[in-house]
Amino acid sequence: MNALVFIMDPRHPLFEPDTSAQVIAPLIARASGPLGTNAQYLFSLEQALRKLGMHDAQSR
């Protein structure tokens, strides 16, 4: 099994300690990097988890 993990350093100037949906959703909508947009990653992750029969009750 291969896995790609993203870890945020809390000392980084862009670190956001507030993980509420009201704060995180706009950040996800705008964020992008060398591997694509954060929104693309989120939607791909959700699709992959659903294919595995996993569902996050807070995702909807």
C-alpha cells in the first residue's frame, strides 16, 4: 500500500489552528500547490473513501 501524507507545521506562518468548517472551507476553496488544488484533493479523497464504503458524517 502506498500513502501520501500531508503534515502541517504549526510554526509555519500559514498554519491555521481553527479547524471549524467556517474557517477551513474558504481556505480549502482557494488553496493550491504543486500537486493541484486543495479542493480537487478533497473531492478525490471523498470519492475514494466512498468507494471503500467509508463515510464521514460531518462531510455533508
